[in-house]
Amino acid sequence: MPTVKISDYDILLITSGINNKRAETILDNVEGIFFTGKDFDRDAPVPFINDDIKNFNKFIGESRYFYTQVKEEGIILYNSGKYKLSRRRKLNFDEIKEQAQEYFDKKNANDFLDTAKYNYDKGKYKLVSFLLHQACENYYYAIRLTFTLRNNKQHNLSKLSSSVKRYSDELETVFHKKRLFTLLKAAYVDARYNPHFVVTKEDIDKLIPKVESLREITERICEEWIYSYDEKKLILYFLIITLSI
């Protein structure tokens, strides 16, 4: 049975002084008009998102990656001219540490790994392979966000792995067997859509310890990096004191 992947995009509406309930009512009407006559099997889905200008500018000022990326790469469809977007500013060590800790704490990877183990006991090995892929993807996301405060949506584990290996040599040793890593990469699509995709219990028995190893490395290097901001702050403080003498 053939399947198709429709690329989607979002429309962000930046408003001022409109409460969430009112905004939802307006957007429901807009969506109804927008989707009239559309073919849902062929036309890309378009989520409408609302945000307040004060909140949006606050996060741009804090250099939050999603908001700065929207400003840098988004296409303006309409501008009332009443407001201007803020500029990102340079963060101090306390702010960088706070964001890094926040991104690290919010990681979903452990939930995917726990759910994978739950379904392993039920013998759903194909589903487990997809959940393990998602766990790895989110561990890599956690590393990127903790170390850089930025992240681009990416599902290719090869590209994700390559993007984080600079932060620890151990990351290159997790998946040293190419066949298992190739199977894990393929699981993102094939475990859901390919009826002929085969994953054995033996494969999963080998993959779970590797994902657990990735979890251990991720948590350790991220915690060490977050802690290092206190040391960097202290070094900068003594440097300033020294230069002022």
C-alpha cells in the first residue's frame, strides 16, 4: 500500500492583548475558512499558532532558538506596522546555564525508552525499534540544546550523531556495529509504514543496552557542561578583578 509524506508548515499569528480563549475562537473560524474545499489527502496541513507580541519579543531577547529562528527564517505574510520585533541579546553565564538546564530537564528521551521497555515485555519488537529511535533522537537533541541552546528538527540519526560527537569521544563508540545502527535509523519510517520490516527479539536485546549507554553518556556530559558555567563565571570574575587592579 503506497504512502505519501506531505511537507507541512505553520502559520504564526502574533497579536497583542488578546486572551487565549478569544484567540482560539478566532483561529477556529480562520481554519474553517482556510480548509474549505481543501483535499486533506493532498494539501499540506497548516496549524495556526497564536502568540502575544510581548511574550514573543521576550523570548527573542532571551535568544530562545525557536523564536530567533522564526524571526530569521520566517516569511512575513502580513504586518500591521504597529509593532517591531526585538533583537536577540548576548546572554550572561547565569542565563545560559538556566536555559541549558531547562532544555536538559525537558528531554523526552527517558519516556520513550521506558515505553520501549514496556512494549518489549509485550513482544511488540517493531514498535520498540521505533521508540528506541525516538529515544536516541531526543538524547541527541538534549545534547545539542544543552551545549548550544539551539536545535534544528532532524530525524536522521546519522546526521544527529555526527552533530554531537564533538562533545564527547564516547558518543562514537555507542553504535559501533553498523547493522544495528542502520536498523535503528530505518525504524523511524519502516517500523510504522513497512509491513515487511522485520525486527527480532535478538536485535532489540542488543539495542536496548546501547540506548541505555547513550542515556548515561548524555546525562553525564550535559550535567558536566551545565556545571562548567559556574566555573567559567568564576574565572571571568577573577579576570575582571585582575584587569581592574
